[in-house]
Amino acid sequence: MYSLSGYGEMIRDDSRMAAYVTAMQRSITEDSVVADIGTGVGIFAFIACRLGARKVYAVEPEDIIGVARELAAANGFGDRIEFIQKRSTEVDFSEKADVIVSDLGGVLPMFRTSLSDIVDARERLLAPGGTLIRRTDRLWAAVVESPRLYDKVSRPWLDRPFGVDLGHALQKASNVIVRTSGNDVELLTAPVPWGAIDYHELATVDVRGDIDFMARRAGQGHGLLLWFEGETADGVTYTSGPGGNSVYGNAFLPWEAPVAVSETDRIHVKISADLVHDEYQLSWRSRILDRRGDEKGRFMQSTFQGQAFAAESLRRRSASYTPLRNLEGEIDAYVLQQMDGTRTSGEIANLVLDAYPKQYQSWEEAVARVGELSRRYATGESSKPPVGTFVQFGST
Amino acid sequence: MTDLLALQVRCSDQVMFQKVGGESVLLDLASEHYFGLDETGTRIWELLAEDGAVRRAFHTMLEEYDVKEEILHRDFSNLLDELVQEGLLALVEESDGREKNIG
């Protein structure tokens, strides 16, 4: 979920916007039905309207859709845009879309369910022969020198802050992805493509690549830099590559230790991005060889290695654990039981106050609890209050 | 019946492993399942990950832990069986290198 300023930065990324707008100009006609998946503040939906689209579906699960609605009304697009506050995987359109516009990735196109959401939209929501924008992403990598980024990863654990040895956590801390502008790195190798995602053909959402780098200059190798080049239409591309000040930034994958790289060293890297329970696990296995083939460094790294696990939490999550509901769970269960379509949240809050008087200081607190559970578990179908009704929220 | 000690194993390259205290968490990317190993299971996994030699891992465990050989053999065998069933390990007979199931 992005902040409003985050959406603003995306709109101000000229190369990104130019590539999207050019592709939309080529594919949207006055008879087009367009879907903007992950509409955010609605910018692509509005551009589709300006290009004459007959109907636009703007899909967004987050509350930012409220801003998009206001902006649509302010621009006179309200009658052509149908806003749907859901995940795209949960919606059906009355008319299939001729064009689906989306930008669901993050620093890399593989971000949470981004790829599976596009595959789902393509299969269910796109008209036969329809257009996807973006259509392909090409994945790039280079070996980089970046003392600043490496320090950011390693120094907190190596500097004995306050006289305490935190070095044990370094290995875990260097198995992370660091987002960077790419302005603070020097490339030790030429950029090499390691994968391609064709959204019209994509079947599997896991991405793998083998890379063979040849160092083109000597330096301290601190890790890998990854970025992508998106193609929105035939010959229309933009890149998030280093130095371009793209809104996406670059992904720095540190090595567990710096390696003195010499010119003509070879660096073999296997990268894989595997979707596991709606989050990508990225792994990077690097082997640095000198010109005679002697190994100078070897690292087997992954974001899994960087995850923090606690034995007690793991035990609680295991199949052999026998859970017993705590008081919080009891209250939640009680609230859910009252959500039978006959009571308002305020009425349920009154019941909660009676049943658990020690847990809540006020009715507002109880409404907040009910509201949170309602947001997550209520169907979304509710009778509208009469015009002019004063509605109180426990919290937002 | 397959001679347990004559087997050679190979950890799946789809499995990620992380030690948590003395215990460990394994993630199988293929099935998207997480698994936990206790302290002895973790030690066995580490030994097998080194070179895949079951005989060496078994004798190391016998040296490191105060356990009767037949009990270790039974528990070791059960653990290998489970790891193979879940696809975390592939078992290979030393003699011909063919992969096969334990049993």
C-alpha cells in the first residue's frame, strides 16, 4: 500500500508515464472497455477516459480509491468509471476489457501477487485478443561496488554499538533486499539480462535465471543490482535501471562478504524468485572465479535466510501444536458471532461492553474493534443509512 | 530391504534451511510448505547436507549423542523416510547412484 505522496511520485516519473500513455494512445479507441487494475488515485483510468474509452473499470482494494472517486468527479469522468474496491481476483466485469492497464510490481515486477493477479486478469477479465499494458518485462542484473550500500547493510552489526557484539546477526542481515536509487553504485560488470516476463504468455509465476558475468574492471564486489525494463507496446520501453532516478528504484542484493574482483574474473549467479504464500522468496547463489578458475568467493543467499523466526512462534504454528484460544480470541469470536446481519456495529459494541466490561474503557473502543473485524470479515453488503444520518466511526 | 547406511542422499535444491537456536526451519519452494526440525533432526540435516553420506552422518550422531545404536537407527530411518516422503531429500544408493525410495 502506497501513501498519497508515493502515488504522486509515480505520476511524476516521466519515462514511466510516457511509456504507459503512448501504449494507451495506441490501443484505446472510443469503443474501448478499459480496466485499470490497482488504480490507486485513478490516473490511468482518467487517461483512458481522456482517450475516449467508453467504459472504465477502476479496481483497487485499498481506501485510496476514495481519492480516485473524488478526482474522477472533479474531472467529469464519474459516469464512465466504475470504481470497485476489491482485489482484481475477486471481481467480475459485465463486459470484458479490451485493454487492461496495470503496474502492480515494486522494485521488481515480482512483488507479492503481482504476476498471479495479472495472469488471473488476463484469463478472466480480458477480451479475446485484448491488450495488456505492460506487455513484457525484461530483468537485468550487474555486479556492483557500493561501499555506502554495503555499510548500510553491515555496519550496524559490525561496529559493536554500545560495546555490544551484534556480529552474529550479520549473516541474516546480509540476506535482504535493499532498495536503492542506483545512484550510489559502480557497475563492475556489464548489465546482463537474466529473465523475461511476457504477460500475454505467462503461465508460471516463479522466475529463474542463470547469469554469467565477466568483470570489466577491478573493484570491491559488494553484491548484485537488479532492475527491469518494461515494454508497454511495440518498441515502447522504459527502464528502472541505475542512474535513471526511476520511481521503482533498484534492488541491491548484498554478498555476505565483499570480494576483491579483478578484471576478467568470472561471476556465475543463479537467481530465483519463488512465490510462497503470496510473498516472493528471492535467492541468489553467487560464485566468483579468477581467470584460472580458482574460486574467490561463494555465497548461497536468500530472503528466507534473512527472515527472523522465533522457536516459540514456530511451535505455535506447527500442526502438532494444540492451541487454546486466549481472551482476545474469545472477544473476536464473540463479535463474529454477533455479525449475523441483524445488528449494527454500534449494537454489537454495546453487547461487547456488557460481556467484557473490563476490556474496554469506552463504547468507541468497542466500536473500533467491531469495525476492524467488520472490515476484514463482513460481506460488504449493507443497507445504506438514510440521507443526513450522522455516522460515528470507532476509528479509521 | 534397503540398507539404510549404504544410502547416499541429496538435499532438494528447492529446500531452504535456516537454523533457529538449535532447531531449524525448512521451506520447500516446490510445495510452499514450511517444516521444523528439532535439535537432533537439525544436526542430522546438517550432516547430510555436507556430503549426503548416510553412514557418516549416522556414525557422527552415534558419537555425539548418548543413544543406543538400534534406537538411533530406528529414529534416523523414520526421519529420512519423512524427509523423502515430503520431497525434501532424494535417496540414492551408493553403489549405482540411482535414486530410489527408502523402505
